[in-house]
Amino acid sequence: MNKELLSFFTIFIALFLGALYYTNIIQLPFISSLNYIKSTYHNSIEFVQEQIDKHTFQAEHITTLNEKLQKYENNHLVMQQLASEINDLFKENHSSLKTDPKVELVRTISYENFGNFNRIWLEINDYNSSKIYGLTYRELVAGIIIQHKGKALGLLNRDIKSSYAVYVGKNLAPGIAHGNNAKNLVIEFIPAWFDINKGDEVVTSGLDKIFFKDLKVGRVLSVTSSQGYQNAVIEPYYKANDPNYFHMIRSLK
């Protein structure tokens, strides 16, 4: 009797897991519930940590934060002034162009799957699920954000589906960078007439409307030729193993 009961539960669990894996109708509420629990857990941990920090390192912590806040406020004011002057210049020259970039801090909830460190669920409440967004860590490119199963999924640089436009070297050779689920990244479709060398820096071009121009991606390790184009293997700058917070580029202009 015990064996029959054990067999029944084994078959039931296998069927449930199979349905969960292959059926979006079941997956979506399950993922939403898990992400809500994880988000609540992170909020609780951060609250407790903040309370501990307030009582243990309050004076030192407040001083450091005030210094950083002054620095960030100064940089923010400088950027606002520059944006204002550029917009005025566009207006004086009867140009329809304007600059009003929007960047916001986003938090990681968890990895999408255990063992795959290149895909992370992100806590973003309001975003256009039909768009692809740029994901940065400080001034470094970290990956892109896509919609997956109704939620915001971050594809870090090394993911094979993380793809964006870049420039290579001082001559600004155009190419498309993407991951290959390995340590380094790959840049494809670099025109053959550009001179590419080991050590050349790779930055975003901004032509894909995902990233600002000149954000740092990495450096060239090697170059090969194939079917009239050049391909380059690059070492990425972003290598963080503890991806808790990122910045999302919501709009470029």
C-alpha cells in the first residue's frame, strides 16, 4: 500500500512539474507569486540591514552618504545644465531634436534558473514590454532587458541573446556584440576594411536605440575574418558576480 501511494505521488509530482514547465497558463501566476515572495524577502532583508546600520554605523554612514549625495547632486545639476543648453541650441537653430534621457535604478529579484547566471528577473513595475532596454552597472554595459513570460528579464552580456550595436577601436568600426554563454563576448559583422587590433576598446554606438553612445563594453582579444567581414572576441569590462542593482536606460532622448 505504501509503495502504491508513493508511486501515485511520484507520478502526480512529475505531471505537475511537466505541466508547470510547458504550460504558460500555469507558469505565469506561479512565477508572479514566486517573484512577489522574493521581492518581499529582499525588502525585509534590506529593512533589517538598514536598521542595523543606523544603530551601528549611523554617524559614519550618514557622513559618507551626505558626501556622496552632494557629489551626485552636483553632477546631476551639471548634466541638467548641459541638457538645457543643448536643447536651447536645438531650439535656436529650429531643430526638432531634443535631449531628455531617463535612467532609473532597478533591483534584481533572482536568477531565472539555477545554474544559469546570465539571466535575472528584475523588479520593474512600469515599462513598455514591447521595447528592449539597456542595462548598465555604473558606466559599464551589463546587458539588455526584454519581456519574458510577462515579466522583465535581464539578459547579461554573456547570454547568447544579449545583443547590441557597438564601435570598435579609434576608427569606430561598427559591429554587433553578443554573448556566447562563455567567458568572453563576440562582435560580428565588422566591415573588412577597418583595421582592428588586439587591445582596441569597444564602446556602444547608440545606433540601436538601446544604449547611449560611448558606454564601455570591453577590449579586443583576437580578430578573425569570415565571408567578407571581421569577427572579434572581446573581454567584457562588466564581470560582477553579485548583481543586486543595475541602472536601466528607459529612454535616450
